[in-house]
Amino acid sequence: MNIDTLKNLDKDDFLNMLGLETRRNGVDYMVPALALFGLGVVVGTGIGLLVAPKPGKEMREDLAQRIQDAPGAINRIPQRANEAIHRVQDQIADRLQDGKAT
């Protein structure tokens, strides 16, 4: 190695020769992470648009209809839960009866 070669070495080259490296800071970790996140968002959006079951206008109308129907569906939840509880109680009673009959 001659003097001209040593003059052209930068800090990272010199540390590499010694088997060392510069300390990384938070930005060194955040930039690649944010870039990968952004790429994931773009790819996910593209795939979502490709496999969407309906065109945009129909999807918006369907969502609007579901939002309008939501209060009625929420009001039916206690009734449906009560019916489910009664079905389970009936099944348990039937199994107990079957157990006593044998």
C-alpha cells in the first residue's frame, strides 16, 4: 500500500481494514423500515384493488347500505344472543336426559 492509496481511504474503509464499523443511529434504522412499510402499503392496496369483488361505485353503495342497516342489526343482537342461550340450554337438557335414560 502506498501513500496515494492511503490518501484515498475514507473513514469506513479504514475501519473496515481494522474489522470495525461506524455506529448506526436511529435514522439508519428508520429509513429502510419506513420505505418497506410504504412499499407494503402500495402493494397491499394494489392487490386489494385487483381482487375487489365489486367496482368502486357498487362497493360504496354497499357500504352505505350496511351503515344504514347497522342500528337495526345492533338492536337485534340481544335477541339473537338470548335465542342462542336458549338453544344451548335445550341441548344441555337433552344430553342430561339422554344420560339419565341409559
